[in-house]
Amino acid sequence: NSCCCSFEDYKLTTEWLLNQTSHRPKVAVICGSGLGLLADGAANKQIFRYQDIPNFPVSTVQGHEGCLVFGTIEDTPCVFMQGHFHLYEGYSLCKVTFPVRIFKLMGVETLLVTNASGGICPDFKVGDIMIIKDHINLPGFAGQHPLCGPNDERFGIRFPCMSDAYSKDLRRVALDIGSELGCSDFIREGVYCMVSGPNFETIAEARMLLILGCDSVGMSTVPEVTVAKHCGLRVIGLSLITNKVSLDYSREEKVNHDEVLEIGKMRAEVLQKLVTTLISRCQQQSINTH
Ligand SMILES: O=P(O)(O)O[C@H]1O[C@H](CO)[C@@H](O)[C@H]1O
Ligand SMILES: Nc1nc2[nH]cnc2c(=O)[nH]1
């Protein structure tokens, strides 16, 4: 379970990208299932397919295009991952989180993670956008953790603090933008729980997650956020509630991945507006605090 990538692997990929592009991103955006279109608003785009980037994993899931897109949003240089990686694809957590350390070495300061998740909180509706306030690393409890193995001090310390994983300042900015855009009635805050997948939850599992304090559940994001915090990146997370997780044996609806992607399309426009405004404010905030 220890890391399969050496510092030289990270360096090689970083140097390859720095030689191929003149973009020097400050914000990295990870686009979750069906959310690759978040990159559409960027100008001066330069696109790399994952399969052409040395050491990069490739996307194997529908709704994950498998492209790294460099570009600018207003004046902020950004990089978008159209598709990310999951344990259930058979990747080690070292591979799942590989791009985060590349971003760090390229000079990125802020990571904006997005994903699709199932709503556990009974108040949540399909199409809600949940600003991630905190997470529960369920695979981590069982030893599936991206920081297991020898610690590389060049990235961060052995025992990183995780009590402030999601920037309080950026969460407030995201809430403000939501209200400016007139979306307050479907913007929420909550706790995201990662499970390994690939099956969706049984009803008993969903009930357990509710008792544990989870507001939504998905199969990603937590490893990337953990590695990002370890290496000192600022993190903000948005989770699109694509379905309600069944907590009741009498409910007949059955969740499927097509429905997850469909809700992504439905909320595409507003999510894109939220993300682009957030990126430009992130950068202003970072300038003001330096
Ligand atoms: O977390 P992302 O990849 O956005 O997508 C979520 O949706 C997929 C299942 O439909 C899983 O990959 C789950 O993690
Ligand atoms: N585990 C899990 N992942 C999801 N991704 C989108 N919806 C869901 C869900 O209901 N459960």
C-alpha cells in the first residue's frame, strides 16, 4: 500500500509539462463525473490527453474525458482535469493523487475539487450544490490512505493536520457567489463521505452513513484533498447532488451512472458560472493575503 511513485517520477512529469506549455497555473480544478464542461469557459486553451503525458494514469470511466486543459479564466492561469481517477478503477491511491503533486510542483496554490455524489441528508434535493465543509475518509479508516508508506518531506510532514481541510474563507466566498447568482435555495454546505465503490450503497449502509454524520456520499475526492493539504495547497470543494440515496426499504427508485451524468448536464451552466467566479475571486483573495 505504499507509494508507487518516486520524487523523480513527479519531477519528470512536471518538467515534461513545463516544457510543453507556457501556462503556469495558479488554480487547479478537478472535474468530477459529467463535469468536464467546467473547462469550457477558459480562454487560450492548450489540451493534453492523459495518455500522452508521461506517468499519467488514464480515465476509464464514462463521463471522464481524460484531458488536461490549461487556460485562463479572466486573468487567472488555471489547469482543469477533465476526469479524475478512482480506487474502483484499480488504481493505487498514489496514482489517483498523482496529478495533485504535479500541480504543486508546477506552482499551483489552490485546488478546486468537484464531484457528483448521492444525497444522504434527507433535506437535500437532486441538483443541489453542496459546498464541502468536511469529509469522512472511510477507506482511510481501513488503511487505504494515500499518505501511507514512507513520508517524503519534500511534499509535507508525516502527520498533517486535517481539521481545516476545506478553506473557511473560500467556503464563505462560494456562499456569497451563490447568493449573488441567485442560487441560494440550492446551495448547501455539508460533509462528504468517500466509499471505495463501485457499487452504490445498500440501504443499511446509507442508514449507517446518516448516523455517522455524512450529508453526501461518493467514490472520489478525499484522497486528492488529503494529498493537497499535505503539500500545502488551499482547497475548496463542490459536490453536485445527482441522486438521493435510498434510506427506506419501501422506495423503488434505483440509482445509475447515466442519471448521475444527466444531472451534471442539467446544472452545467450554473456550476460553470460558480466555478469561474470562484476562480477569479480565489486569485484576488490570494493576492490580498500575500
Ligand atoms: O466522484 P465522481 O467521479 O465525480 O463521480 C461519482 O459518480 C460516479 C458514480 O456514478 C463515481 O465515480 C462517483 O465517485
Ligand atoms: N457512492 C456513491 N457515489 C455516488 N456518486 C453519485 N451518486 C452516488 C451515490 O449515490 N453513491
